[in-house]
Amino acid sequence: MAITTGRAVRTARGGAAGAGGSRGHRGARPGPIRRALTRHWYAWAMTAPVIIVVGVLVGWPLARGVYLSLTDATEANVGRTIGVNVIPASYEFVGLRNYLDILTSGLFWERLGWTVTWTVVCVGLHYGIGLGLAVLLHRKLRFRSVYRVLLILPWAVPGFVAAFIWRYLYNSDFGVINAMLKAAGLGAVGWLDDPATAKIAVIAVNVWLGVPFMMVALLGGLQSIPAELHEAAEVDGATPWQRFRHITLPGLRPVSSTVVLLGTIWTFNMFPIIFLITGGGPGNSSEILVTYAFREAFTGVRNYSGSAAWGVLILALLVVLAMVYRRALRRQGEVW
């Protein structure tokens, strides 16, 4: 009886110790974040510098801009140092007043309308002309490499350099374009003096700069489509248009979805072309959202809070556009 009781006590103690050990083992088990850091420490170490740089160069200015957009900060009430005198900041928190002022003004919607028109026309021409050139260069042509280099050259030219060159070409008195028109017996055109021609001029420059990127990206997409598909369709009697519609365009869909989104974001914020060629003029006819935000912050009495609010609204518009575009692609079965 005593032996049985002793065994039962030892068994109970062992079970309790085992349960306690199990609880201790479960408590010491690392969490998912710790496991990820332990398992993939090399990847985290390699990406840490990039994360830090992005946080400093993007995260902090973005947070600062959002904060300023909720204040009434201007050139007159921000903190500054004049000689040995330190003037403290006196601006105040005003909440969403800047956003309400912008959204209830007709100026924002007018600028937004032209910005959307500018973006749609430019991206449409980028894609259409780029696709045509890509299809042409995908075929076997003599001097095809030379054509590719010549067509890529505009992409290699910095935007501000291209803007100054085209501004000279559009000059009413000494520009090459008007000289060619006069040589052909036509009258000179004040390209940058009229709102309609100024808009056409900046669209033409942006298309000239943006087509090479579309062409290169779509050419890579064309080269990834198996040639056997076109050969089989041709054997089955499909016309060139049918092969283009049912094989080429679906095969380019993954590439097209990406380059169209990138082109839309870049064109929506294409500051140097508008600012350096027309300066937003004549008047304010060619001003887009991003150039107006710049003017708010750096011309006249600098309205830092208003400019920050314009910037936040531009970012919000692009984020919403990207989300809607991504959802549309998912509905079509695209993975992005």
C-alpha cells in the first residue's frame, strides 16, 4: 500500500513537472516577428539602409507636410532666424480648414479638370504611339538597332534640358518650327501666347519624352509572347488584325497594366515640362495641380500650409486612382 502511494505521488509530481515544463516551453516560444528576424536576418540587414533612407527622405517630409496642411503656416508666421535674432513660430492648428477652402473653390476643380485631360491625352498617346513603334521594331528590319537607339534618345535627355530646347523651338520670332512654317508659305504661330496652342505644345513635348519608355516596355512584352501562337493562328487562317487583337493585346496585358499606371502617375505630376515651357501660362491656362502647389509655396507671400494641403490632395488622388486601377485589374483576372 505504501509502495503504491509512493508511486502515485511520484507520478503526480512528474506530471506536474511535465505540465510546468510544457507551459514554460510555450511561454519561451518566440513570436512571429522574432522568428522572422531570426530566420531572415540577412534580408533585413540588407534592406535596413533602404528603409532608413526612404523613411528620412520620404516619410519625414510627408509627415511634416500633413502636419503643416492642418495649420495656417505662412512665410509671415513660421520660425526663422534673422542675424542674431530668433523669431519663434506663431502659426496655429486650424484642422481641415485648408482642405475645405481648396475643395470649395472653383480653382481646384478647374486645375483638376485640365490635369486629368492632360494626363489622359498624354498617356493615351504614349501608349498608342509606343505600341505602334514596338510592333514595328519587333519585326525583322534593316538597321533595326539603329532605329531603336534613335527612338530611345528622347528618354535619355533630362526633362529640364528637353524643356529648354523645346521652348526655343516654339519661340515666336526665332523658333525653328515657325521658321519651317514660314518656309512652307504658312504664317507664324504664337505657340506659347495662346491657351489652346500652349496646351498643345506642352502635350507634344511630354509625348516626345514619354513614348520611348512605353516603346521599350511594350517591346519587351512582345518578345515574351511565344511565336508559336502567331504561327498557329496564321495556319488557322487568322488575319493580322485578329492575331493582334486576340494574341498580341492579351499577351501584353500584364506589361500594359504596369506601364499605364506608372505613366499616369508620372504625367499627373509632370512639373518640369509645364513650369519650364509655359510657366503655367498664358495666364494660368496650362497650370496643373502640382505647379500650382509649387506657386503657393514659393511665390508671393509663401503659403506653406496651403501648398501642403494641395500636395496631400494630389497624393490622395493618386492613391485612390491606384487602388481603383488595381481592383479593376483583379476583376479582369490580372495579378498585380
